[in-house]
Amino acid sequence: MNTSLRAVVAALALLTGHAASAADFNVRIVNLTNGIWFTPFLVAAHPAGTSLFAVGQPASTNLQAMAEGGDISGLAADLQTLGATIAENPAGGLLAPATSTDVDLNTDGSSNVLLTVVAMLLPTNDAFAGLNSVTIPTEPGTYVFEVPAYDAGTEANDELLTGGGAPGVPGIPADPGGLAGTGGTGVAAADANSTVHIHRNSLGDTDPIGGPSDLDSTVHRWLNPVVRVVVTVR
Amino acid sequence: MINLSTTMSRALLLIPGVLLLQACGGSNGSGPPAQPTTASFAVTVSNLTNAQPLSPVAVIAHADGYRIFAVGTAASVGLEELAEGGDNTALLAEAAAAPQVAATASGAAPIGPAGSEVVSIEVLETELPGLQLSVGTMLVNTNDAFSGANAALVGDMAVGDELSFYSIAYDAGTEADTERALEIPGPAGGGEGFNPARDDQADRVAMHAGVVSQDDGLATSDLSEQERFDNPVVRIRIERVN
């Protein structure tokens, strides 16, 4: 752990040393990428000890539906049963590269002290951005979280634009930017790591009508972080 | 407890107990020498990359409201000249003309991989409340990648306090990422720097997606796998020295 991360942890300890209490806050979500779109975001405050996913653990069926096809209804239902404070689809659709959206949450009267934000990256097979169960600060202020792309581990990253978005159906459901190619032969078989892990990035190629991938290596790659979440506590 | 898969940066600036430094009053007219009326910061920029020299850095001290860049917003011409050609002159001139800007400073030379440079910048103590520092530098073996710091809050740092953070690579959105030597000013290219044409995917700042390189299948690229990079690309340490 580097010095600045230790400092951050120390700061977090200070900030969370208070008893859990209600928070009225705004969540701004920035798509930092140059060529990746996000499916509708799911933003949720939820109780301590709960999470939608964990690195090194297999994805739930509902996480798989989000990561492979952008369907957040199952995860939202899971969160409802936990009594979570939920905001679905704050952008009212896809979030384009280098754009942002925001939503207000208020956890008054709840025990929802953790924040999770998830959405699928397009065009990918099963990549998703995940801010995973971070403690919601209670001190008024602005807090920035930088969010990496995970691989749900549930689908081969074949990078073929087939329209397949349902869980278990191979292929990429859509390329909103319209810059993908066709005729790829398929990049990869099943992930070596079938649990949730940091995504290894798309490969792509420079052949719009063939090659292994339908993705363009000059357009559809990314570097982490892919999303910035700015929490403003009032 | 922080999730190791995320980072939290600005929280550093909000640690309770960091007191707002008040400007010291004037002397009593006798006795000890007058208090200094300026505050200075040493900004250390370290290059973390394998083969991406950094252009001479631009350091700008300013009040809230000035930004070198914002994700989703078109780059200024000054930022374009920095990000395409590694020349910070126009960016610093733009800054000097902005009403929020208190001071500017330039690095003396490019910073090679594994290298660091300390740039000093000085402001009046009266300008400290809310003072922010921004830093810009180009990754010169690219078309228009840059890094730096965006409005780090330093006005409440006491003498001796330091603030360190890592920074990522952004794409100015002003030049297509051809990776061709003709359009890359750094040593891996030796080509053109700034060109006023804007021919990137979209005319706005976003994150850089990295160098593909000829070794990774981009046949038209003059860059090798050595010029690839991942985040973070730069470490910045700010110390208030007086």
C-alpha cells in the first residue's frame, strides 16, 4: 500500500469514525472514456455487510444480466429486498463518452451506509464499471471515487457484435458509437478467471471486415479508471 | 474501509483538522522582521512511464473557477498546443490572462522516464484562501495525450505540509491518435507538434485509451510496444515551503 493510499485510508477512518447517520447527497457519474458507452446505471445506498459483487467470487445471475446485457432490473430487485435506497437510470438511457449524469439520494430513516454504482460498458461482452460498497461519507463535502472496469467472468470475450445481450448468449449486444466492424472470427474463449475480476481490456484489431475482433483497437480500448463518481454530501 | 479496487483522491483535501491558514497580520512596527508576504509551493512532477517523456510542465496557481481542462469540454487552444506539441507557452499565457489566476510557472526542460523536476511557484499570502494548483504536461510520444493536476486545493496547507497524488493520462480530443511519426513531436516521432486542425473522434477532453503500437497490430503506427503506458502516468507532490 503506497503512502497516499494509506493517507486516504486514514482520512476515511477519520471520516467514518462517527456513528452511521443519515445522509443527503448527490452522486455525479462521469464517463471518463474516449470511446465507451454505458448502459443505464444503477445507483444504490444499501446496508452494511451487503454488496452486489465481490472480486474473486462468481457473479450472481442478476449481476450477469447487467454485465452482459445492461439489464439492471434483477439487481434492483435484489436491492429492494435489502431495503436499499435506489436510483435507476439517472441518465435516462446510455451515457456517452466524456459525458456525465447525476442523481440525489437521501438515506434518512434507513440503515443504508454503503454506496454502489454499476453499469455495463458497451461495446464489450461482459465488462462493467463498479463502485463497490464504499462507505458513504457523513461529513459534508465532496468526495471523488475513481472506478475501474471489471469483467463479470461469465462470458467469453469474443468481441463479436452479434446482438447477444441475454445472459449466457455469446457476443456483444450493441455498439452505440457505430464504429465497430464485422466479420471477426472471435478473439477469446471463456475467461481463464470465471469469477469477477479486473477486466483485461478489449483487444480489437484494425480490420473492419475481418480479423479476430469486431472491435477497433484504436477506438474501443480503455485504461482505468473508466468512471469517476463524485459524491457531494450536504 | 476502502475498497482496494477504487481510489479516493479528493478526500485527502477534506481531512478534518487541516486548518485554514490565515494570513499573518502586519508587524508591530518594531522587533522581529516583517512576516513574509508570499507563500511558495514546490511542485515535484515525476514521470512514471516506460518511454513517454513529459514536456516542460505548466504550473498554475489559481482561485476556484479556472480549469486547464474538464472532461467532456473542448480543449482551449493553449491546452491543444501543450497536448499536441508539448509547448506550454500559450497555455500559460491564457492562464495569466484569466482573472482567477494568481501565478504561473514553467518547468525548465522535458522530464524523461524515471525523471522528476521540482517547479516552484509563489503567490501572495492574501491569495491563499481557496487557492488551487493545476499542472499540465504532454506525453510527447503520442498525438495529444496529456496529464497533470486539475485544481488541487492547496490554500489551507500549512508551511511544511505536503500533498501527493497520482495522475492519469487524458486525450485532448484535438488530434486523431494516428500514432504516425509525422504527427508525434517526441523522440519516437520527430514530427509535427501543434496543428490547429481538430480531427479527433470528438472535440472534447476524455481519458486516453492508450497507445496501440505497431507491435500490437496497428500497422500504420510508428510507435513500438515500448511507448505504451498505463495509469497512473505521473506522480505529483506539492509541498508548501514557506
